[in-house]
Amino acid sequence: MVRWSAFFFFLALIAGAGAYVAAGRTTPPTLSIDQPTGPIGQSGTLQVTAQVSRALFARLDATLEQNGKVFPLYSQGAGDQSGVKRSGADTLIITRAIGKAALPELQQGPARITVTAARTSFLRLREVVATVSKEVDVRLEPPRIAVLSTKHYVNHGGSEMVVYRATPPDVTSGVRVGSVEYRGYPASGAGIPNADPSLKVAFFALLHDQPLNEKIVAFARDAAGNEVTSSFVDDVFEKPFRKSRIPIDDRFLGRVVPEILQHSPQVKVDNPSDLLAGFLKVNGDLRRINAEQIMTLTAGSVPQLLWQGPFVQLGNSKVEAAFADARTYVYNGKDVDQQTHLGFDLAVTAAVPVVAANSGKVLQADWLGIYGNCVIVDHGLGVASLYGHLSSIDVKPGDTVTKGQTLGRSGMTGLAGGDHLHFTMLVGGHPVNPVEWWDAHWMQDRVERKLVEAGAPAGAATR
């Protein structure tokens, strides 16, 4: 009898051990820390994705540890449960604020986020636990910025340049005009030899449709969102813009609208035979789409100054329309649309050679909506030039061109009433008044002087 009891006890022990081992082979929860993806500062977000069958967790906890102190971030069933949502049958997504504002005792320096989840195993004999950790950098000290160049004067619709120092060197920096930010570039690319990485240059503009009192600051912002700004502009000058009335007729509409729509499948018209409706779509919707395309094309401007000296106007050209003309379009005696003309219309004779206003690299050499056959040249440091309505194009994207090199010939492709060149300068992808860039004195005072004062050899930008 004792022998049988021992035998059954032994069997039970083996079965229990087997069940315990089997329980340990239960699939553990799956965890990932999706945010933060970089440093945290005054603000920051924790996002955790936790997955287990039917989202049945025995426990689920998240903590942040720094200098031996543990900050609870989340615990299932305890405290604030907002910011927790289910995604599908098996997944929970937990979101929590983790910056200094949410954790006042957080200090500058490294920290570690740890997330632990457990599920009950087969027959509830044990817990199966999963843990994931992420090292994070807490940055609470704002970066620093100091403007080094002097005499910054901005014309409405015009451009300017600033030389500044931003530390640490890896911060995002530049100039912000209202809500528009202009990237800063390493000064070494502007011809300043042996410039340390914290020395930057930035070209910026006060756009034609921004108020004269728009706030203009140099800024430096780190990956944790800490930011510092500095005001530096000495004065802003108003520049009157023209107003004009542009008559359009069926002959004009019949020539331009079908061709533009043929090249622009992104613009939908309900009735292709309604040329006026098509024109309004082209002049409004397509104009805005083209502006976005230009921003995308110029976003990759190289961090080197590629041009030398003032830009050149199309030779012997007559100005038919200036920058920021406020145009009212008139059809059959009625005002039908209003748009702003953001460039210069320059005319000589039909099909004249159109040359590069300065040296650079071709970004665009194809049809571009309202501009028809269009070439865009990158001159580096966020500066580019645009040549529209060409009848033919002689370059291709990626070509390096020199000042005076032929890009194509003038024409009347796109939204053009006659043979001419639509020319504009772009800063950060935004159209600006070309007149300044044609002016040798402006180039010397606003660009060359500042670069020389920062350490560039004389003639770096104007030879």
C-alpha cells in the first residue's frame, strides 16, 4: 500500500512538473516602446504597444528611472487610465506625458524607460513575463544662439542673410518669419574656411503677403523641443506692389486651358468644355499645387554657395509685369478671379535664348503646371531661380550650369498670354523679389560683407 502511494505521488509530481514546464512555455506578451524616438525635455511622450491574446494582462507597468529614483508612468488598474486604447482584440496602446512638465523631479542627463508585462499561464500555474527597456536622454537646458552679422534690413517681398552661432552644433536652427522657417546652413559651405560646425548662415524673406510687423527671429531648437530665439532685424521697409487688370477671352482660354489640363491630371474639372471653369481651376488650384511642388523640389538645396556675384536679368528684356502684381482677371467685362503674380515677366522677341541667371545645379527641367516648360536651378544655401513658359529646354535635372549658360528658349507654354520669360528667385522655396538679386550693391552689402566679416576671403560670393 505504501509502495502504491509513493508511486502515485511520484506520478503526480511528474505531472505537476510537466504542467509547470508547459506553463512556462506559454507565449509571453509582446512589447515595444514606440516613443520617445529621441531626447525628451520640458515635454515628451511615452507610447507603448503591448500585445497578448485577448489583451488579458496579469499586470502591465511602465516606469522611468533616473539617478536611482523610479518614476511610475503607468500601472494597469491603478491611477489614471486615460491615454489607454485598444487596437484590435489583442493589443493595447498606452500613451503618457513624460517630460519635465509631467515629472517635475526629472533632471538633465540619461534615464531609462522600462515596461514590464505579464500574463497568466496554462492552468494559472505561473506568470509569463516580458520586459523591454529604452535609454533616453533628458535635455532641459535650452540651446544657445548669437547673431554675429550686422545691419539687417528687409524689404517687403525681399530677402536678407544672417550669420549666427548656434550651440550645440547639432540643433535645428535658422530664421523664423511669422510661421515660416528658413533653414540655416553650415558657414563652411558659404566659403568661410575652417568654420566650426556651430557657425551658420541663413537666407530668409519677408513674403509679399506677410505683414510688415511680422516677427522675425533667429532660432535654435534641439530634438527635445527646447528652443531659444533672438531678434536681430534693424528695420523693415514697405514696397508698394502694383495692381493690374488682365482681360481674358475665349481665344486665350482655348489655347492655354486644354493644354495645361492635359499635362495636369491632378486637376479635375466637371465639364472640360467649360473653358472658364477650367481656367479658374488652373489659376487657383493648380497654382497652389505648383507652389507645393516647388517647395518640394527646392527642399534639398545643397549646403554650398554655388553662385558668384549678382544674378543677371535676361539681356535687353522689357519688364512686362513685376513682382507681386495683384492681378484681377476680367472675362466679358466681369471680374472672375484674383491672383498675385510672383515673378517678373521679361520679353525680348520670340524664342530668345534664356540663360542661367547664375551658376548652380538643375532641379527641374520639364512641364510644371501654370509655368509650362520650366527650369529651376538650385544655387545652394536655400536659394534657387525659376524660368517659366519656355518653348524648349536644353538642360536636364542634375546638370551643373554656369552663369550665362543657355537653359532653353522663351515661349508661351503654360499660363502665358504671349512669348516671354517668367523669372523669379526662390528662398526656402518661396518666391521673392528678383530685383535685389540683380543688384551688385545689394549682393555686396547683404551677402559678401557679412561673409567677409565672418572670416570668408574677399570675393567669395561676388567675384
